[in-house]
Amino acid sequence: MYTKQEIIIRSYREGKSQRQISRELQISRKTVRKYLREHEEALQSAESKAAGRTSNLSRAPIYKKTQPRTKIKLTREVESAIDRLLEKNEQKKQQGQGKQLLREEGHTGSTSRSGL
């Protein structure tokens, strides 16, 4: 069985673009670019290309944290706000205005199609 990194590198060597690889594997194009960039850096810094290939493919990916995430507790206040929004959402859905409710509450992110 091949790792994600091996599949990405093999596909790239076969001439596929980063965008095509990301579509086929259903992963972010940034992830594809990260794996390819790490592989190229390992090949350049390795004493021999064969050593670079094997050491780079057997190593776990390195993730860079931009900022530590703060944990949010689910309090009674948050639960009641969620319940209130869900109730309003049901009313709005019946009128065909599900997404507008989120904008009224100040939500600026994207919405999924699953519940709206």
C-alpha cells in the first residue's frame, strides 16, 4: 500500500499537474504543493538522490502551526444560542431564507449545503 506522499510524487512524475492531482485525490492543492516542495528540498539536501528518495518517503509530514488554537467550551449559554438559531433556521428554511439568518447573526464564513 502506498502513502499519500508516494502517490502524489508518482503522479507528478507521470506529468500530472498539481491541480489535477488534487482533484483526483480530493485533497487541497496546497497539500500537494507542500508534499512536492518537501520532496524537492529533501532531494537537494541529500547526499545522493537514492538516499533522499527513501528517507523523504518514509518520514512523517511536518505541519507548521500558524497560531495555537483556543479551546471553546460548550456552555449552557452557547447551547441556548445554538437552539435559538436552529429554531429560527427552521422558520427561515420554510420561507426559503436559510442563509440570510446566518448573515444576520454576523456569520461571515462559508455555509454548507447540508442543512440549509
